[in-house]
Amino acid sequence: MKHNKEPPFHLPVIYQDDHLAVVNKPEGVVVFGHKNGGYGRHTVKSALPYVLKPPTLVHRLDRATSGLLVVAKTKAALVHLSHQFKERKAQKLGVCIEGAKLPDNNIDDGKMEAMWQIIDHDLDGQSAVTIWRVLARSALDNAMNHAVTTVELKPKTGRYHQLRRHMAWVSKCNILGDKTYDGGGLAKLLRDEGLYLCSNKITLEHPFYSTPLGKSHWKADSSLLTEDKIVSDESIVSLTEDHDGTVLLNIEIALPTKFHKMIVQNNS
């Protein structure tokens, strides 16, 4: 049998140490395949062994969504990280471009305390909460009101297609390129570049350095502390210590090129 020596697609590793790693999932790729197949090698799970050893995925993203995925490299790290995601201790942020103009009173005034909006709307009989704010606007033909809105999102729960359904059903403003929830019509003309949703920031407790044993290593090696953020390939990574001594891993990646093209070309 012929073995493949290359991964089925490019899967950048943004950060890794002996305990965990974080990768940047491209859009259009599923995290896990179906039991009956259907995606072959074109899944994150299939690609991981080519870039990490040993890898175990901790959570998932929609097929159409790009962005940060956390991977455990030890059993202890898997337990610790899984608990963080289950208890919503891991803080994820995403950015999307909405296919319409949002109301004036949601406009970000450039201040740190810029207004956040809350969507508290059950999905499939379960509590679902999303916090969001407007970052920018751009003109765009064929969009509702001839404008699109760049939005930052904080999911407080993790329901199926939560961000996509909350924005489409509750804010009445679907994410650009969302062929499932955009309602059709003129929105069909804006699907060519795929879904404009990226999970681009995450903060979580380091699964080793936040344990009693790990804290002793942390305190003994001051070089581990990276208050000055490390920038690599348009990614920003830092290990910081919280006020209670918890060691946090903070990661931010650049938005996909298509986001910038959409914003720049429609502001020019």
C-alpha cells in the first residue's frame, strides 16, 4: 500500500510546546469525518499527524469557519483543556462580515469600552448566548442596504451553528457567504468567496503551568513569561500570569486575506 508523505492540505501550527498546540484551520475543511466516510483524508484529524505528534483535538469548528483549533499532546492536557471548554473557561473571539448594515446605535466609537450587544436566544431547546460589537462598515453592491458590517463575536455557549444562526435569526443580519442561513435572493450573489467567519483569538489556561507541578516549573524559569508578545507569521502569542497566578496562553491570528480585500476594495 502506498503511504502519503504530505498532509492533504496546509495546516499551520501557530503554537506548540510539550503539552498542547494550536493550529489554524482553513475554511472548507471539516474537523472530524463522518463514520461512513465522505471526506476521506480531507479532515483536520487526518492532517494532524503530519504536523504534530501525538495530537488529540479538543474542540471543533464548523466546516465553513476558519481559525484557531486547540490540540492536546498529553492525556493530562486533554482532560484539563476539555474541562475548560466544557465549563466555558476558554475565551474564544471571532470576526465576521455581516451581509447588511447594522443599526447606528451599535457603532464602535473606537474606545476600549465600545458598546457590546447581547443575544440571549435558545437554540434547539438549549441556552445560547452570543456577545457582539460592530468594528467597521463598508459599502457593497448586492448587500442589504448596500453595505456590509465587520463584527467581533464572543460566543458564551457552543451550540450548533450558534454564531451563524444568532446573527441571521436574531440580529436579522446574516454572515456574508452563509448559503445555509442567508435567505437566498441577492445574497446568493455574495457566496463566491465562502463564509466570512474566522475564530481568530483565544485565551485559555495553560494545561500544565496552571497545575501545582507546572507552577513550580513556571516560577523557576522566568524566560517562560512572555509579557512582550511574540509575533510570528502575522500571529501574536503570549504566555501571561493572571492576578490569581493562573498562567494564560493568549493567541491571535491575522484574518484571512479575503476579509481585508472585502473591506479595502469596498472602502476605496
